[in-house]
Amino acid sequence: MNAPKRWSTGRKAAVLAAACALAAGGGVFAAAGPLAHPSFASEAATPERSTQGLAFPVVPPLQLAAVPADSAVQVNPAAPVTLKVGNGKIERAALTSESGKAVNGTLAADGSTWAAAGPLDFNTRYTYSYSVVDAAGRSTEATRSFTTVTTANEADAAIYPLDGMKVGVAQPLQLTFSEPVLNRAAVEKAIKVRSTSGQRGDFHWYSNTMVRYRPQNFWAANSTVTMDIKLFGVDLGKGQIGNFNKTVTVHIGDKKIAYADAKAHTFTATINGRKVGQWPATLGDTRFPSARGYLVFMEKYRVEHMDASTIGLKPGDPAYYGQLDVNYATRLTPSGEFIHQATDSAMPFLGKANLSHGCIGLGPAGAKWVFEHMTTGDVVQVVNTDGDYAAHDDGFGDWNIPWAKYAN
């Protein structure tokens, strides 16, 4: 029996090292020896890996914010249309309506923002396309669209007096809206009223669709009043959006005030505080007393047709007068009060008794003078009548509301 072969200590260590290397997945060594050169550094410790971005640069992601959002609807045409880019820049941007109308815009010098210039149209679909480039020079193009407020939510307003009109000192400024106004404060803020006299006034809302403005006292004679109205894009409430901006200039004439006294049966006219005429008059009788207080002249007709049925009178009623035409008629209220030439049957009672149906009746000379010299916005104050004030919105009854209660 042969004795086992004895291994030298050095050879045994080399064989064991080779076996360990194979077990760890290593390849077959060409010769036994060291596993690594003592001067070789591991790959994980190389400068290219330990310093971020040297071998493989890291580009921050491009940040993009576009307003309005893609596919947005009921966009306010006064709202800004903008494109903002972070970690990059805008190469180009364009905004176009569905009809092909281009909207001008401004691109910032550094290419970070683009903004549309000017308001948009209502009830219109817009498309905006753009090209942006990131910090690595990679370009991206995109197209978005949105639709502005529809016609059903477009709110308009009628303004009185008209631009350039000359009126009397008692004429309030009036706006009548096509849609109900819930955000009254926003509307008032959008209307700036200036007067060359320096007078300031306030608003009074008669309903959700009608507002007026007047100063505490009558407008100064021969002054100019300007309304700077910027309602485009103003939210009136419930999605109703104002659709216009406008400047209205109103010229105030001489201060013409008349006084009708139901007890003295007189009508007295003044211009700039000076009495210019007085005529005998007849006012409303006990059944139809004339309205008291200030009544502002509205419109006038050389001949006005009157019908008793419009005030509820029927044949057989002692006050029934059928239908008739009157001369030199100046309207004071929409409900039917006028200053006009008295009928032939009333002429004997001028200056003696009140027998009209609420109107102020004058002789031919007085009625003609009023017709030719007084106009829209001039005013008559009726005193000593048993009648109540006309409804404040039955004509321009603003001056019958105490100033402390006018602003609401």
C-alpha cells in the first residue's frame, strides 16, 4: 500500500485559491498568481462615475405651462393667453381663430414666455401652436385649442344719454343690461364717471338689469360728464360676461328749472337761477292729482295723440275724454304725464282750477315756450299737489330719493 502523496504548503495554497476563484464564477487562470494588480483602482471609483454628469450629462426636464388649458370651454375672451417655459425656451408660438384670424403676441427676449396681445372674440374656437426647445437642444412641437364664452353668455348694455348728447342738469346716467347683474360691485368698479365740475356721484340699482348714476346735487351748468366704461370681460354673475368697452361724453346745458304750483295754478320757468317766464296753468284734479316732486323732461312731440283708455277710463266715466291730439307735448313720465297745451275746454280754467288727468296744461304761449326752450334732462318741480311721488323708475325720479338713501 502506497503512502499518500504529501503536498507542499505553497502548492496547496495556490490550488485552493484557484478553486475559490472558479466557485465564484471566475474563468480559468493562465497561471497561478495574484488576483489583481496592486496598482489598479476599481471601476466604481473612477472620476467618470464619481462626478455626476461628466461622462453622461444630466439635462433638467423642460417645464411647460399653457393657459388656457387644452380643450377648455367658456373661456373669458378678456382672460390672458400665455405660454411659459422653464429649463428651455420658446422658438415660436401662434394663436389663430377658427376663421383663420391671427392674434398678435409678444415673445420675451429670453424666450421664456409668450403672451397674446389684445382681447379675443366671443363664441370662437382658437388654436395655439408652439415649438419649444430644452437645454439639450431637443425641439418639441404641440397644438392646443380652447373655446371662448358662447353667445348665450355674452352680456350687452344700452347707455343713456347717448355719446355726444346735450342734456339738462337733472339727467341721470343710465345703463340697462341685457342680462341680470349679480356682481354689482364689479360693474360699478368698471365704470368711471368724471365731470369737469369735479362733482362725484353714486350708483343706484333699480333692478338687476338697470342702474343709474347721479351726483348729490344737479350737474353743474355747462359742464361735461364722461363715462369710461370697461365692461369687456367683466363677470356679471352666473357666467354672464360683459362684451364691450366704451367712452361716453355727455354735455350739460344751462340750468333750466321750472316750478308748477298746484295751489297757485302757475308754471314758472328759470334759466341759471333767473326767472324767464310765468304762465297760468291747470294741474291734475282731485281724482287724478299731478305727481309731486321733481320730474325730469324726457322727450317731446309737436303733436301727441292721447287715449283715455290707456289710464283705465271707459265710456260713461265722467272723466272719460275719448281720444284727442294735444299740441306742444313734453313727456315727464312713461306712464303718461306731460306738459302740453291745454285743450279748448280747459282754457277758461287756466290759472283758476285744476281739472287735468295729471298733466300740466298751459296756454299756447307757455306750452310753445317750454317745447322750444326746455329739453331732455331739464326739470320741473311740482309743489302743493295732493299727488304722491311718481314711481322712481317711472321716468327719472332719482332726485326724489334722499341722497343718504340713493347709494344701495
